[in-house]
Amino acid sequence: MSDDSRPSPAGTRTAAVIPAAGRGVRLGPGAPKALRALGGTPMLIHAVRAMAASRAVSLVVVVAPPDGAPEVKSLLDAHALPERTDFVVVPGGDSRQESVRLGLDALPPDYDIVLVHDAARPLVPVDTVDAVIEAVREGAPAVVPALPLADTVKEVEPAAAPGEPEPVVATPERSRLRAVQTPQGFERAALVQAHETVTDDVTDDASMIEQLGLRVVVVPGHEEAFKVTRPLDLVLAEAVLARRRLNDGF
């Protein structure tokens, strides 16, 4: 149970779902991406701790590879996690969308706010998690943390073959664009409806809410909530973690 000093409004218990069933091929061969070590600890454990760091989150559901739930359960049992938070591991599906749905199915009925967080974003600060939850509490069906883009973006006509030049079609106005992160926060009923209704293959859960015609809002993200996808990202994550340990004295 949460020991948040601020009492939660009635009916706003919060759970986090972490889909961690992917292989992470862009990081190269070896263990699934979520189980790669960061500072000597699997990225998944960092991501779980990041969600549990919020005193509003009282349950974390980890969606494991379809045949890897016992391994992931043992992994969680082997690491120190906050005692005030409950942890559940369930087997996932063949796609991220299916894995999130299976995580939703595992939630007890008394959770009305759901966070969906990428296991590959291990270093999201707790202030970002709390900002997402607060915006859902204030009435938004879906909330995404996001950052303004530093680079100009070009829309192109995809090349017929890899490596060929691609014609530019348009240059979107950068001030209106945002790079989306996680955790994304949802009213549970809206997210369940989206997973029951939307069959398109989507890259994030907020896109499903958009297809329902419901309101999605953005709150400020954080530069340390980046996704660890490539080997260079892992180097950056190690540097961020080392700086945190130096600053926090642990």
C-alpha cells in the first residue's frame, strides 16, 4: 500500500504495467534488452524501481516474455524493491500491444489509473511519473510525457531500397512537435476500451486513445527518460547512473 502523505482521491489507485517481452535486437545478440545490465543491475529492475519510486504507485505488473515469467519473477525476488509496493509477473504475448493487454487483464478491479512504461526507459525520474499521474487525476483520459525536438524534422518519401536518397515531402513546424516518452498514464476504463476496440498496430498506447477520439494531453518529459535502444544509449545511461550515484552518495 502507498504511504503517500497526501491522501489519494477516492477511486484513483494507480498501477504500472511494464511490457518487457521484447528481444531488443538493435542492442545486438544476447539477453533480451530489458535484462541487459545497467550499472550491474538489469534495466528491467531499474524501470520497476522507477515506477515504484512514486508513492502513488502501489502495484507494478511486469509482462515477461511468454516463456520467461519464472525467470523474471526470480529476478525481481533477487533485488531490493520497495516493500510498500506489490509486484506481479505475467507472461506476455507476441506483440507489445498484446503484452500490455495481458498486463491490464492482471490488474485487480480497484485500480482506476494505469501507467504503461517501457522497460527500456530505466532512468525516468519520479517527478515525471508523478506529473503523469496527477494529470490523469485531474481528468485527462490519457497523458504522455514529452520533450520539444532539438532537430528540424523532414517528412520524406521512403526510398525503394535501403541507402538510396529520399525525396523530402515536407518540413513540419518544429514548435508543434514533441518526442514522446513513458510512462504514459490512462484512465483504466479508457485504456481497456482502446485495447478492445483498436486493432491497428500502434507504436504507443496513447495513439489508441486518439483513435477513440478521446483527449490526450502532454506534460513535460525529462531528458533522462530516454529509451535505451542502441549500444550508444547504453553508454549514456551508464554515465547518467554514475552521476546519480556520485550525487546521491550510493
